[in-house]
Amino acid sequence: MGIAAADVIGGILAYGAMVVTFYLFNGAFAVRVLDFLLLVGLFIVSLSMTRRSMRPNAAGYRFSRIAVSLYCGLLTFVAIFSIVSLFIVRTQ
């Protein structure tokens, strides 16, 4: 569950930085590129955490492994969705 806690904090910090820069600079192209790089980093980290949490360990905490894998997998999906919507959604 410590992996999930680190993933939650990392997701909050990455999405917070993305939202603040996106709305502060009104979605300029350079800011979209910066947000894209933040989301790619979040995708890579959450994907590796998903893979790491799915490995069986000697202690056998099955429920916490499933919960962490589910959360990290959902964060990976949200990062992909945000990358796609970053360049599709237009600002006014």
C-alpha cells in the first residue's frame, strides 16, 4: 500500500502542475508540450509501478497487491486519456 500512497502523491503533484500551467498560460503550445512531458513521465512511472506491484512476494498480501495494481492501472489509463485530450480540446 506504500506504493499506492507514493503513486497518489505523485499523481496529485503531476496533475496539479499540469492544470496550473495549462490554465495560467491559456493553453499555449509550449505549455502543452511541457504538460505532455509531465504526462508521459507520469505514464512511465505508473506503468512500472503497475508491473512491480503485480509480482508475487513472499509475504502474500494478495488484496493490497490487487488494490495497488488496480489504482496504478487506472492512473496509467488516465494519463493516456489526458495526453489524447490535451491536444484535442481547444481553449478559447
